Amino acid sequence: MENNKNHILIVDDDDRIRNLLKDYLSENNYIVSTAINAENAKEKLQYLKFDIIILDVMMPGQNGYELTKEIKKQIKIPIILLTAKGEVENRIKGLELGADDYIGKPFEPKELLLRIKNIINKNNKIDFTSNHYVGEAKIDLNKMTVSLDNKLRKINNSEKKVLIEMLTNPGTTFSREEIGKISGISQERSIDVMITRLRQKLEIDPKNPKFLQTVRGSGYVLWIE
């Protein structure tokens, strides 16, 4: 067995979906373990290390939302939610609880594979254990804090997701639509408010931003010195 294979945990009470995904992901060079419910998943998390979790939302007992919240409080691991519910509110709920992505049933296994690759590649670029700097602002993604001018400010999960994407791609302009998808925020006004709050945490002079800038007619960009 190759040491560089990523280990995936699939949590789903549906035998057909669980086995289908295990076979497909195994064929694509991943190590795959499965769990039939939340309790089974937590047992495996105690003694095995995983790189990503594929988690069904609607399960008997503890559901996927509750398990996501519990896991994220204990360990830093990416989670993709599988949900049959297409409503925006349900998707946003999962992201607010810490999920990294979601995919609605039914779905093509290839689409899930692409989402897995994107998340793993992104996490390989950003080191959560070290600090990141934007000008004089020190960002601790693990503790979800920004330190600037002897003041320590907290960032929320939506702000963290946007920062990770922008830190991974400095100098790239992100449209409001793209930021909305990353953060799980749908209204443009709410996206602008979030960017304003991030500026207040990152910039010495938020009204004249040096790093988190507006690209008129296009979106926002983060520059790093």
C-alpha cells in the first residue's frame, strides 16, 4: 500500500451508496473506510487518521449536521456533506456548522471525486498549524484569530473559508458570486458586510485598504507583502 494515498471515511446508512462510493474511490487510488452511522464513525475516528470525511446528512440517530458540529470541535478535518435536501437554508446550515462542501443527491461519483481533490489540494497548500501574515496582521487559522495593533480579533467560519481561499490564491480577483459560494452567504449585501469586517481585522486603515482591495466591477482581491 502506498504511503501517499489519502484516507477517506464514508459515513452513510445506505448500503448501496456506501459500497458504490467505496469501490469508486478505491479505484481512484484512495484508501477508503466506511461507517454506517455516527457512532460507528466516531469509533473509527478514535483510532484511525483520515484526510477527509464524506458524511450523509439524513441518518438515524445522530444526524450529519450534529456529527459535523461535534467533529469540528475536536479535530481539524475537511467534511463534505451528502444531502437530498436542495433548499439553500439546509446547505448554508451545513457550512455554518463547519462543513467544507456539500453535494446534493443524486450525484455523479465523478463530481464528488473532483470536490475531494479540490479540498485536499487546498488543504495541502495552507498550513493550519502555522501563522500567516497580511501586512502586519497575524492570522492564526487554527485558533481563528487575527492579531493587529496589539488587538486580538476572532474570525467566524465564513470569514475563515474566504481567507483560506484568498491566502491560497493571492492576487486573484474573486467575484461576489464566488465569495458567496465559498462562504455560504447568498446575499450580495451580506458579502460586502463580511469583506468590510475582514478589512477591519486585517487593515491598519480599513477605509483605505492596502491588502484586501475592491476591484471595481469585478469583486475583491487580497494582496500579500
